[in-house]
Amino acid sequence: MTAAAPTPGYPPDAVLRDQLSNLRGLLLFAVLMTECDDEGQITHLATSSIPSLGTARLRALYIEGSGWQALDGPRAEPALSQLEAQLHSLDGVGGPVRIPGDAWAWAFALGGRTGSFLVVGAAVEPSTENRFLLQVLAQETGVALANARLHAQERATAKRLEETLGALQRSMDIHKRLTQVAVRCEGQEGLAQAIHELTGYPVAIEDRYGNLRAWAGPDRTEPYPKDPAPKREQLLRRLIREARPSRDGNRLVALARPRGDLLGVIALVDPGGDCGEHERVALEHGATILAMELARLRSLSEAELRLRRDLVESLLDGTDDETVQSRAQGLGYDLGRSHRVVIAEGRGRTRDDDVFFQAVRRASLDLSVGTLMVARKGAVLVLASQEVPWEEFRQAVLRELGGGRCRLGVGGLCERPADFARSHREAELTLRMEDACSRADRASSFDDLGVYRLFCELPDLGAVERFVRERLGGLLDYDRRKHSDLVRTLTLFLEHGGNYIATAEALFVHPSTLKYRLQRIRDLTGYDLNNPDTRFSLQLSTRAWQMVRARREEEVPPPAPGAGRRAPTC
Amino acid sequence: MMVDLGIPGLKAAQGDHICAFYRGLRDRDRVLIPYLRAGLAAGDKCLCVVDATDPESVLAELRCDLDVDRRVAAHQLDVLASQHTYLDGGAFRTDRMIEFWDEAVSSALCEDGVSFVRAVGEMTWALRDVPGVDELVGYESRLNRFLPLYPQVILCLYDLERFSGELILDILKTHPKILVRGTVTENPYYLEPEEFLATRR
């Protein structure tokens, strides 16, 4: 067909109609190729139609940037290289090329694609009409390929946009659900449940030490496994370094670190390692909400602690007004109950005041002693609302400390807020009496001070001092002049009921030394230490002397923190 | 007389030989099924030859809303496979196929009491490696002579995803009408059978 010259039996106008029919066919091709998004189909349709357009045959289709797409001629590498060089020299507009074996060869520039060509060859040069048809075909092919590529780019862009929108939508869903958790104050349980619903994976929330705080989803292990502290710390350090959700065994883990404080951990249990970006995003959002929740709880806890501390300080200062009552009510604390001020002094194996405070707090909670307490320079003041065996309380503190030292001074009963200051003073005085008497660590109550308590409650300390001077003045003066220890020797001798051995041991001296000192006392005072009346009078005097010393100390600033026990000076 | 092709707005004249281009099976059925439905609704004899699927799949598609079995039993609808028609005996022969249409159409008009026949043939059989398939374009050209003999219309279905550009151009030249993308266009320059066959000599 496609004759350049009429064939015998070929109607005269048939050449023209064949040509027009070809043109019409190419127009249809333009439609078909333009609506086609598959570059392969376009090139197939174009290159396979060439035989219908005359004697020329396809040699090659060259697409700039993609290289040779269809070849039906010069397949050898050198020939292709030569042809490519010729195409580059055509400057994008098309023109004749040399192909071995073809008398005529032409590179038709593809429309809309600079540097791309449809290369055809023939044994004889095709007619002008047929060359025009080939030019049209090349033009349409180029436009269709450009169109397909644009469509592909559009589709790719649309797909990326769709993916981005999908990710955004998922992120919004996560954000919405987790915001709900925060707004409704669903707590750590609610948060774990929300993350489980969003991801489908079991979720664990742990404190920084690995203790489980919340769980959602199936397959919870009982008992909940907990890593040793060094391993846990190693994991936390790694997570801090990586600053994003990371794998830890069969889990994907993220940290809750409000303002840099590591408060907790949230984990997706994913043994198959299948967690994708969606799950990571959910976990990261969850970690943020957890950080907010834990920061809120810490803030509340700190605020409550501060309020409790302020309340205790006010009570110990003797404040007794409506604000104290209302603050106590605000904290849910009943001040209407009877209280005592208990002072716990001591320390654990390490000199860490917080360790001692926590030990007292736990013992106090365990024995329901009281919930209001405050730390003060090596001591903890507890407002005890329960009467308990105080020595048991002291032993409980020691157990919590795991060793170390502790002694308790228990003040008198408080029936109203104004009494706390007095009970506080009594507790302090009790401890000072313990010092004055060189007693070992124990729990002592103001109520049990006996005669000491009687002296303490006397308003005129001067009368007591005069009483002491009348009986012990000589010995006190002697001790002061000679730096001796006769008053203390006499005190311990009387406190031990006149037992020489026990007294010597208490004084850390040899019994002979004790006998010498007692003889010196007899010589200086003329007292008969075997006379019961004299012994009663002297014991009353030595106790009064201890009380006077303790009350005088009350009037001067307390000793420096950590000073511990004073050296016995009796 | 104008014939409803079943696609909204598309009609054909008696004696039309239309080549319909489509892409893939779903696109084929968008042309084929409405064409047969419209024919059955009009009381026409419908002759259908399919190649890419078996006849039953076409019948199943029609069965959704038509009493197909009754129409098949009444010989109003014949859906046949290409191997029993175009490629009967394992080869294609133009004369035999023209005779097949002649016999089928005349028989329908004379014996089945219908006044119009609409035929449709899926042409992908021509892509097989069997003797005679190179007669395809010549056959299409011969059909142009056969169409005016009876009150009929025939639709030739060509899958653009499978036929080469060369064959499509030749098909375009030999069909007076083209159905593509839901539009029927006339080809005023189409070559009469003798002319096309002359170009082939």
C-alpha cells in the first residue's frame, strides 16, 4: 500500500484517499496515544505502525535521558554509538543520518521531547507524503510520551500527597485520641489503652526503674519481668543518646523526659519487629503525653509536699488561726485529732539526710504514726496522730535504714494546734535530757521523764539552780577549777544505785579510780553516801542539775547539723 | 433504519461495518454487553463470536437482567467461540468465514423470523500463530461487500493493547466507521475492498 505511484488497477484517487486515510489514522493514534499512560504501549503503537506509512522501517527510537527504547537495525554497540553521536549533532531538530545498509535514513525529532528521535531507514527514499506522515507520527509520539511522563509524575505526586495526607490523617487521629487521654485525665492506664487501640500492639508503661505502672493488651507476663538496675540504667542511657523510639529486645521503647527529667518509659511489645512508622509516631506521641502526665503528677506531689511542710512549720511555730485549719482541711488532714511531736534524730550508713527522711517516712506510714513530717538538719519532725510503742517505731526506722543510728524524742500530747509548739519543745528537751544522762539511743517520751518533767514544768529555773548550788556547789566549783569530773561521777554512782562495778564501767574507769573519786567527794562535801536520805537528796540534786543544763541549752541556738551526740558531761 | 448500539447516544445505520477499539476485557464488555442487550431488546438476532473469554462468560454477564436461556433456545442469541468460527479447523479462511456469516444471517432472517441481525466479533484470534490470520485485513475489506446484502450491522472488536500499529492503521483504512472512546466517527477516505486489496497485491 502507501504508494508513491499508482499501481495498475489502483483507482486514481485511491492514492490520495490512502494518504488521507493514513492521516486520519494518525489523528486517531494521537488520541489513543495521548490518553495512554503506558510509555511502553505508546512506543509499541508508534513503532509498529511505521510499515503502514510507506517503505521506511524502524531503526531505532532514542529518548533523551532514557537511551535506546526500540531497536530494529543497528544493534551493535559501535553502530549505536555512531548513531547517537549523529543524533547529538542534529541539534534536536531532526535530519538525515547514516545507517549501514540503508540508502536513506532519517532521524525525526519527537515532539515535546528535545534530543529524542524516531530513526527510520529504507532502501529508497520515501515520498514526501510518507515522510510527512512519519514526521507527524514522531511528533505525536513525542507529545504522547511527554504527556504520559507528566501523568506519571502527577500520579507519583498524587500518590506521595495521598501518602502524606494519610500519614497526616493518622497522625491527627493519634493526636486526637491522645489529647482525649490528657483532657479526660485518663492517667497512665488510659494512655496505655489508647496506644494499644491505635497500634494493635500490647503496651507497657514503666517507671524509670522498670516497675510496671500500666499495661494494655494481651499476653501480659506474670510476674512482670524487671531488669537488674545496671542493665536498666544502660538501656536508659542508650535511649537518651538515640533520642527516638528504639528497639530493646522484643520491644520498641520511648522515654518520657519532661524538661530532661527521666520519669518513665513506654513500650510497644512487638516480638516480630513489625512496627512501622505509624506505630513509631503513636509511641512518640504517647511518650510526650506520658511525660506531661508524669510531670503533672510530680508537680502535684511536690506542691502537696510543700503545702504539708508549710503546714507543719506553721504548727511547730505555734500558729493557731483559721488559716492553719483551712490549710489542713485543704490537704484533707484532720487537725482535730490528738497529736504528739516526735523528733527522730539519726542517720543511715551514708550521711544522706534524704535517706534518713525516707526511712522515717516509710516507717511512719507502715505503723500509721502520721503523715505530716518535715526534715530539719539531721532530724525528722513527725506530727504523730497515733499512739504507738515508740521503741517499735524507732526499730522500724532502723530497719528501713538498714543499720545506722536513730533515737526518738516524743513530746507531750497536743489537743489543739497551739499545743504543737510546746510538744515540739518537750520532744527537744527529752532528747537533751538523754544527752545529759549519756543514755544510749532509744525512744524516750517527755511523759516518762518523771522528776525531770517536774523540774521542767517549774516556771522559775533560778529556784532550781539555787537548790542545786546548795548541795553541789562545792563539787561544781572544784570540777571547774581542776577540770575534774566529780559531779558526773556522783551522778552515775547514784543512777546506778551505788553499784561500784556498773558505775566504773559507765565511766570507763578502773574501780579503784572510782573509789578514789568517791572518797574525794566525801572529803570535799562531808556527805555520807551510804545514808539513804543523803543519797535521795543528792540524786534529786544531780537530776535537777541535768535538767537545768538541758533547759539552759534550750535557750541557746541548737548544735550544728550532724553534730550528733554531745559528749557526756555529767 | 438506525440501530441503537446500546451506548447512550450512539446509533448505526443498516449495513454499517464498524470497528470498535478498546483497551482490555473490561473495556471490551463496556461495548459488547450493551450492544447485545440493545439488540435483544429490539428483537434482533444477535450473533456474537468471542475469543479472549469463553461464550459462557458473556452469557453470564447478560443473565443478570435477561432471560438469556430462553433467547438462546429461541435462537435469538448465539454466542460462539472463535475456534468454532474464525479458526474452525485450526486455520482462518476468508471465504469460509464470509460463508459462515452468510448462512447464519440468512438463516436467522428466513427461519427464525427476525427482521434484523446484529453481529459482533472479537478479533484477537488474528494474533494467534495459525494459518490464514494474515488474511485479516483482506477479510475485513470483504465484509464491506457482504454487509449491504442483508438488514444487518456488524461490530469488529480490536484490543488496542494487543494489536500492532500497522494492523490498526490497516483496519482503519478498511472500516467505513470507527467506534472509539464512546464515539462513532465515519472514515470518508476508507478504501473499498477492491482498492485495499489492490494495494495489497
